[in-house]
Amino acid sequence: MRLTDVLGSEVIDSTGRKIAVVTDVRLVQDGPILGELGAAFRVHGLVMGRVSMGAHMGFERRNVRGPWLLKRFFALIQGTPHYAEWELIRSIEPDRVRLRVRGEELRVAEPPR
């Protein structure tokens, strides 16, 4: 599976309700050493929101300053992004991610630095 297979997938919570779409995948580099490449990456969690276009263009990031009108527009349509650590993911299916928890239990996603 590739990361692009997960991006844009609908997110279903433990009650069966569609709550969002996957807008980003957060990785950490703490896996086994792969020769000269260093430590392997692993998925830490998924960022989810209403739509993913603005997130794919980087407008949810703190260091993106403009154009301010686009940043404000995407903030309005994206809503508040939420974050699910890998342990909260029950399954990943074609075009669908199922969670082990209700949508209300997810924490707000912090923008990457």
C-alpha cells in the first residue's frame, strides 16, 4: 500500500459514521537502521478533516503565510483537523479507514512545524 492510497479516503468512526477524509499522514523516523539511509520511517498517525485540497497544498501549516486569502479560505472549508494515532486505526480498506474510537474522542491535530 502507498500513502497516496490512503490520502482522500473517508474515515469511519466506531459507530459507523463518516466523520472526515484523510488529509495527511504523519511519519516518524525511528525504525530499524537501513544501511546508509538511516532509520526506517513508520506511520505515527493520520490527519483528517472535511476536505483535503488545501491540506495537500500546505495551507494548514504554520509557516505558510500566503496568499492570506487562500489560507483563510481553506481554513474555513477545512474546519478543524483531527488526528488519530496509529493505535486508533482499526482497518484500512480501499478508499476507507475505520477507527476504533468515536469521532468525538479524537484530538485536534497540531500543524507540523
